[in-house]
Amino acid sequence: MWGSYRKKHKCKSGNAKYRRDGNRGLARLTVRAKPGNPSRGLLDAGGVVFPCALGRGGISSRKREGDGATPLGAMRLRSGYFRADQMAARHARLKMTPIDGGLGWCDRPDDRNYNRPVRLPYRGSHEDMHRADRLYDVCIVLDWNIVPRQRGRGSAIFFHLARPGFTPTQGCVAVTARVMARLLPRLSSRTVLEVKR
């Protein structure tokens, strides 16, 4: 469990125990690029550091649709999606919605539903959220270009599961399923994911 990463401390009774702070949520996740590899990152979650994948375009302060870059800045976690047939989300603090085969995410800048979930089939360009590669078994929506939305500033910026070997994302931040399972009970709509240089 999470407490296994914490140092032991003495209680008043003198017994050594692991510090358990699983009831507290995480206020901030901090992400930085791994030195020498702009598409690989290190995610700091309350002093515990995990590897993560970043966008193929590295980190950018000028995020544009299709550039493959992970946006620089602080993004609040809004809500999430999960595949009920693949991973349970019952311990999540975030609002989590099951993904079905009819869920998509519009990525066409001139569409009125740009950077919003849509129901499939959908005529405009979109991403299918019910993925065969399992990257969205848990998928958390980050507050990037949501309110207000600007055409071409980037869409579908998520915190989701990584491919084997942490190959680059299309601009998201991704961790292993095991790390996501550890983090999910401590993430809330007050948690901020901050991408730094």
C-alpha cells in the first residue's frame, strides 16, 4: 500500500509503525521531463517519484493541436473515465464515469464540440475513448483548454495509463496501471497536476 513508501516513525507508545496518510488527498502532482529524454518524465506525488510518459513533442508553453506536446503549466483534475471491465474505480474521490463503446472526444478545432466528449458515431474528427490498447482503462481529464476553450490550443489532454516502455503520448501524461491504482484513491477535483521545466 501507499504507506510502504513512507519512512517509519515512533508513535507515542514507542511502537514503530509506517506513517499512514492514505485518508489525505494529494494537493499536487509535479511532472518534469527526465534529463536527456524530453518525452519521458518524472512524476512527484507527495515526495514519491514515479516514471511517466510525456508527449512526443516534449513539454511546450505554446501547445497547439497536433503538435504532440505536453502543455507547460498547472492543470486541475476535473473528472475521469474508466473501463469497468478492466479496472475498478470504486475507491476514487474523483467523479469517474464508465467508458462504453459510444464515447468519443472531439479533436477538430472548428467543431462546436471541440475538446469535449461526444457520442459515437460522430461526424467530426474525434478520438475513440474505448481503446483496444487499454491506455484509457483509467483516464483523468485535465483542465487544459476546457474553460474557456480556444480553437487549436489542444484537446484530449489526459492523465492516463502508459504504454510498455513509456513510449511517447500525443501530449498527455501517462503512468503504469500499478501507479495509477496507488494514486487514484488520493486524487480529487482539488488536485493540481503541474508540468514544469
